[in-house]
Amino acid sequence: MAPMTGLTIDLRGKSFSGTPVLGPLSFTLAPGERACLLGPSGIGKSTLLSLIAGFDRAYDGTIALPPGRIAMVFQAPRLLPWRTLAQNIALIPGAGDLSRARALLAEAGLADAADQYPEKVSLGMQRRAALCRALAVSPALILLDEPLVSLDPASTEQMRALLRRTLDLTGATALLTTHDRREALALTDRILEIDGRPATLRHDRPSPLSRDDRLDPQRVETAYREMF
Ligand SMILES: Nc1ncnc2c1ncn2[C@@H]1O[C@H](COP(=O)(O)OP(=O)(O)OP(=O)(O)O)[C@@H](O)[C@H]1O
């Protein structure tokens, strides 16, 4: 029997209209591992997440997913505008009822916003609600596309803390994308750096910081200077 993994990517290539964008590119995440796909804007990070999530099956290679649900959190929160935050969560099959949705939102500091419509709350609050929606199905694998991009400093800190706390609690395998090296160091166990056209894996490095050390911006800054 094959050993159980959180995620195995063995991508030979991905093209758009004959133009190669990704691959060859291979890596494996252990169950519960948190890794970051780091690379410049436009390099193909979102494309790889779409392949893993199964939104795009037009690629050459294999992607082996863990048993269980897969959840994806997009850059744009993608909440239904005519539903409240709690309703947006409760309508996902397997997410539970409105009271569970409210409880999840409360854990994310959104108790007072649970019955608000998305347009009435900030982008940071919408992102946190979208994260709650992903976590509501207890995913085995969670994919996060630039979870902190375009947030103001206070929202960034709230989202970062929520991500850490929820990933600690759920134990889900997580792969997130970012173009920000400090963010990669502050959030994940392992940094997978992709670059080039088509993009390939340039570096696969463990984070030099423990999960506790990552809470300290000074340690993140020191690690950043040593690593990049
Ligand atoms: N559906 C598509 N059709 C054609 N080209 C696409 C499509 N989706 C993405 N691309 C191209 O593939 C490349 C990779 O895009 P992708 O969005 O994956 O990059 P990214 O690293 O996630 O960038 P960003 O950080 O800006 O989101 C870009 O050149 C983009 O224009």
C-alpha cells in the first residue's frame, strides 16, 4: 500500500493555448504539513491551486489528494451577496446549520457580523468569513490563494492569527500561495519557491522558524535576511 500523504504533485506540464506555464514540478506534503508556494506575480501559483482543487483538469501529470474534503479559499472572498455571512456558510453541503455557522464566525471574531450581508463588512471580514466557510466542512486539505493580499495591517494581523489558530486546531494539510517572503516565513513550515517560464521548483526549504517563533516579527525579519 502506498504511504499516506497529505498531497502529492507530479506535474509534467500545464499550458494555456499551447504556451507552457507550469512544470515539470513535483513535491509531496505530509498530512498536517503547512507549505507555502512562493513566487512572483503571474508565475502560475493560482493555476497550480486550480489544478489541485480540480477546477482545471487539462494538465499532464498526476495529482494525488488525501482522502476527505478539499477546501479552497480564493483571493476574492466569493461570498454570495444576497446571503448573510452565516447563510453563506450554512448553505455549503456538510457545513452544518446556521447556529454552527454563527459559532464558527464568532471564533473568527465575527459574532456581530454573522447576520450582515457581505457588502456591509470590510474585505478583511469577508476573507475571514470565507476562511470559516472553508473550515466548516472540516477539510483534509485546505488551499489558500494569497490569503493576506490587499488587507490593511490590522486585518492582516487578524487573518494571520486566525489562520494559525484554525490550522493548529484542524490539523489539515495546507498549501497557500504568496509572493511575499516574510509572509511565507510567518505562516508556514516549508517554503516551495517556484520561478521561470514554465515555472519549476527552484527551492524547497523548511522554515527555519518554529511555529512559536513565527509569532515574533523580529525573528521573521532575521530569518528573512538570512534566507533571501
Ligand atoms: N485561463 C487562463 N487562460 C490563459 N492564460 C492564463 C489563464 N489563467 C492564467 N493564465 C496565465 O498563466 C500565468 C500564470 O497565472 P497565475 O494567475 O496562475 O499566476 P499567479 O502566480 O497566481 O499570479 P498572481 O500572484 O498575480 O495571482 C499568467 O501568465 C496568466 O496570464
